[in-house]
Amino acid sequence: MERPWLQNYPPGVPAEIDPSKYPSLVAMFDETFKVHSGKDAFVCMGKAITYAELDQWSRAFAAWLQSKGLARGARVAIMLPNILQNPIAMAGILRAGMTVVNVNPLYTPRELEHQLNDAGAEAILVLENFAHTLAQVVARTKVKHVVVTSMGDRLGALKGTLVNLVVRHVKKMVPPYALPQATAFNAVLAAGHNLKFTQPTLGPDDIAFLQYTGGTTGVSKGATLSHRNVVANTCRRMPGCSRR
């Protein structure tokens, strides 16, 4: 059978993939952290973090989640824009054997309450800019653990302090909120470094993400993505996953 579409594949994209090369996303992470430890993994607002730092911080976040008694497969929500805390938390949740629930930071209280309850989220990481929305609904959800982060938390002491000062007091982008039981993100990482991390055994059928639709034709609905789903999609972009 001819496959004419292959001629439109970008260079380096294999015609066939072998998703069984990695049993889970965590296995892929472990290899990446080891092979590329000194390279930059993410850059935000001029600040880069290496794969080694991502490894260290995501492990700490995973250990903290496990210390809270959250079971394997527990749903943990992330209500963040594209800042450095996002990949740290995402990798940490997956490494803890739990499920990532991405939440639109611009949700209204009604939309947020629906998604948290529909997903059965037991923990959430939220940027302080949107914490007032969570504060209005958290009591009506199953969320037991709230982590709040600031825009400058991973930008370094000087730059992070300046960014937080501007965001809070100059641009006034942080509405008042009350989440008295919340834990600061940096405090979570600091505590997690001293906690035991137990690496779970994950397989391709374990759930990695509960990804919600936009809700344009009704209420937002969660699509289940297994580790196999995401590994296969990632391998499509990795020449090393191709069959030889």
C-alpha cells in the first residue's frame, strides 16, 4: 500500500513509531533527565531551568504529593499559565503516579467548580492571580490540598521579587483572596526535598491526563489520555523511537 502522505512529513519524523519503547511518560522523563541533564529544558521570562533542575524539583513536588496521602491515580489540577512552575508540577504529578488535570486559568467560578468536581480533583496548584476564583468554590469540591504560586517563584531571588512586586502592587493583578490552608509552592519544593519519594511502577494503560474540552457546545468534558497515548504522540516527533 502506498502512503503518499509520508512525503509531507518534516525531516526527522519517522514513518512508523514504536510506543512500547517507553512503558510510561515517567520512563521517558527518567531517560531525558539523565541524557540531557545539563541542557536547558524550559525558558520563561529570560530564566532557564535545566533538565537536572526539572528532575530535582519535580521529584520534590512528587514526594510532597505522596506525603499528603494521595493515592496512586489521584487527580491533581494545575491552574497556571505557561510559567516554569507548570512543567515542574506536571512532571511531579506524573512521577508520583497521579493524574494531571489541566485547568483554564481564565475559568469563571462556575466553570472551575464544574471541572474540579467532574474530575474528582483532590489537590490543585494555582497562580495567585487566579486564587480568588478558586477561593469562591473550593469548599464545594473534593479538593483537600491547595498550593499557591506567584509569578516570580522560579525566576531567582532578585528577578522573582521584582516581578512579584510589579504584578501585585504596580499592575495590581492579584485580587484579594482567602485560602487559609494553602501552601506556598516554594515551601512545597523545600519540604519535598527532605521527603521520601517512592517511584511507582506505571504502565501504558495508566491514566496520565484528564484533559478537558473547551465546552463550546455544552459543559466541558474530560478526555482520558493514557501514558501510551501521550508517549506515542511524543515518539512521533522523536527519531529514536522509529523502528529500524
